[in-house]
Amino acid sequence: MSGTPGRNVSLRLHVNGRVREVEAPPDAPLLAVLRNDLGLNGPKYGCGLGECGACTVLVDGVAARSCVIPAGGVEGREITTLEGLGSLEAPHPVQQAFIDAQAAQCGYCLNGMILATVALLARHPRPTDAQARDALSHNLCRCGTHVEILRAVQRAAELAASGIRGGAG
């Protein structure tokens, strides 16, 4: 990272398949840049310590906690947020699986759960229950929809394996 901490510099971030330029301190949390500068509200502020998973994004396909990653540290790397996965008309298979399994209650953890599942399926297209539990173990769900979330992971694997994308209607 270049520049003085706290002083704005021009950052070129690859977010959801597009190059985005922002003026921000290089040590600013990626979460703040995504939400405040780029208007991407999928990643949520939860604990601010990288422990709850609400702020999860994919960095080069790996689940990462955006609240503890300096924005300047991810220049040139591919960042994917929930908004970069799919749309209402054509949800990503993981998003569709979470809908199918009714794996939401308050929804605050969904960003992290969905992105952690995308990263898991990239590594293990047909994950075991143990692999799914391990991959999601660092994502906190306060509402207790863990059973539905684990069901959604298996449904996502099925949808991805069959090449099905979701759709409205």
C-alpha cells in the first residue's frame, strides 16, 4: 500500500467484474469503501473484528472478511460481493438454493453464508455435511436457521451440478 495512513489516495478496485476507482485512505476497511463509496450493501457491518461473517466478500474466489481488510491491500484482486453473484431475474444457484430452502429469518447473516457457500462449492462441488459445517462455522447466525442453511448448501450443490440457474416465477 502506498500513501499516508488516513490520507486519501486513488484506489483501483476490481469489484463485481468492473474496475472502480475511488478516493479513500489505503488503510480504510474494504467494507467501508464497498458500502460508502460504491453503494454495495450486500456486505454488512456486524462485529468489525472479522469474527461474525456478515461482511464476507470473495477476494479472488476466497471468502474474506471485508471489515478487517485494508482497501489498498486488494488493488488488482477480484472482489465479488453479493450483488455480483446474480439478479432477481437470474439468481446465482447458491442464492436460489437459499430461497428454495427458506434459509433466512432476519437475513443479516445471509451475505456471509451465501458467499462462504460459493467459495466452498468452488473447492468442493459436492461437499459433505462436515465440509459444509466447517466452511460456515465462522459465520454467525443469531436466528438459528442453521438446519435450513445446511440444507441450502446441499441444494446449491445440486443446482450447480445440474447447471440450473434460478429465476423468478
